[in-house]
Amino acid sequence: MAELILFNKPFQVLCQFTDEAVSAGRKRRSTLADWISIPEVYPAGRLDYDSEGLLLLTSDGALQHRIASPALKMPKTYWVQVEGEITPGAIKELSTGVKLKDGHTRPAQARKLEDPELWPRVPPVRRRETVPTSWLELTITEGRNRQVRRMTAAVGFPTLRLIRYRIGDWTLHGLKPGKHRKLTVNLPTAAQPEKRPMRARPAKVPQRARRS
């Protein structure tokens, strides 16, 4: 059993409890410490400063590894507002994999999304009267740096707002920005060594009585 914290990270909050930039004389940015007072918990994975949505925290190392490890390929779903009216061709490109500077992305699940009912972002997303915006839902199993933003830009639709809605089986449902919820998670037991099927031994053939 392990404790898991689901947190709806607001826009422009660092995904850590301290801001190292302060030591360099720069203005302090908002951190997780401004929102979460639970001791000895750490983020399982990251979420960019300018992205919003679901962040998972735990004090359990095994659970943290299970969530964040690239090798385990836990799916993450994002709601993405892009500049322009997303096209079927762009959706297909995102689904089959996009060529980035650090290589092709894995195939993803992508679909156009009706404008979701969301909290207002502060500050609001920049809007241009002559350019429409649209939303898509994108599920990936990788964790490259700013991957979703680079993927939408690569197919011609820059990201304006990015919200992580789901990680594995956990979602933002019912969580307002800056709020968190605790869960108790059952961790899978350690894998047991694979047992090879037992083979039947050939029956012993009785030796013929030796002739005297």
C-alpha cells in the first residue's frame, strides 16, 4: 500500500518545492510548496512550468518509479488548445508519429476534441481575432522534453494551452486548480521467477532378466 497525491497544477507553477533561481538573484516563482504542505512527498514525473493539470506525488519510491519510468510506458493524456483549426491530416500525423530533432515519436492516440469546460487561465491565452483555435486530445507513452508542444508545432499547429488530464488510470476529474486529493494505491507484488513447466520423465523400461 502506498499513498498517492493527485494535484491539479496551475499555470506557471514550478514542478518542484524550491526555486533555485532565487539564489541567482532572480524573482522567486511559485512552487509546489505554495500549494502542498504534505511532508516528504515528491513528484512522480514532471510537468512544465507553463503547462497545467495532473501531477502525481508520492513518498513511495517503487510507486514513483512505476509512474515515471520511460521503460514502463505509462500513457499520459493531454488536452491541447492549438492555434488554427486542426485538420484530419495533422491528426493522422500525430497518430502515426512525428519527426522531431531527437527522432521520431512513437505512435500516439490523437483526436479532435470539442471545446472542454475548463477553469479560466490566469493570465488568459492570447487570442487573435482573425485566427481560430481548436482543441485536441493526445495520448502519448513517452516523456521527451516539451514533447507535446513540439509535436503540434511540427504538424503546423502551435500549442496555446496545455493541460494534462490523465496519467495511467488517474484523472483530473473533480479537481479544481491548486487542489489535491489523496489516494491509497495497492502496489503490484514483485514478479515471481517464471516457473518452467515440468516435463514428465520417461517411464523406466524394466531390464530383462539376464540369462544365467
